[in-house]
Amino acid sequence: MKEPFKNHNAGLTAPASGAMAITPSDANDLASAIRAVTLGGEGTLSFMGWDGQVHTTGPLPVGTYALLACRIRATGTTATNITGWV
């Protein structure tokens, strides 16, 4: 299929163009920046934003959440089955 949008820039409000399973890590950045996460199991989420600051949520239900992150941290993350959207 021909890509009809190849000459358009994808802004932050554009749909995701890919996904990846995420294993939280305190030391390793994600393979690619993410614009959202889906939590398959409820819990807290700790992530590092582009500013290098660590952010930790309170308990979240299963669902999809918009965020910009370069790392999902093991410390502070209790949510499971995490998918990152790029």
C-alpha cells in the first residue's frame, strides 16, 4: 500500500506509528521515545521525561495514558504488561 502521509510531519497529536513491549529499567533508556503507554495491569508508573526529571504516578487503572518518556523505571513502577507507543 502506498503511504499517503509520507510528506507530512507527525506532531504530538498524530496517531502512533508503532508500539513496543516495555520492560522497566532504572539504567536503560527505551529504544525509541514514546508518546503514550498502555498499562495492561493496574499500578504505579515511574518514568524519566526528556528534561531528565523522574515522575511517578499514583495508582492507575488499566488504560492508555499520554506522556513523553525516554525511560520507564523499575523503581516505582508496579503496573504490568506495559506497551509504549511511538
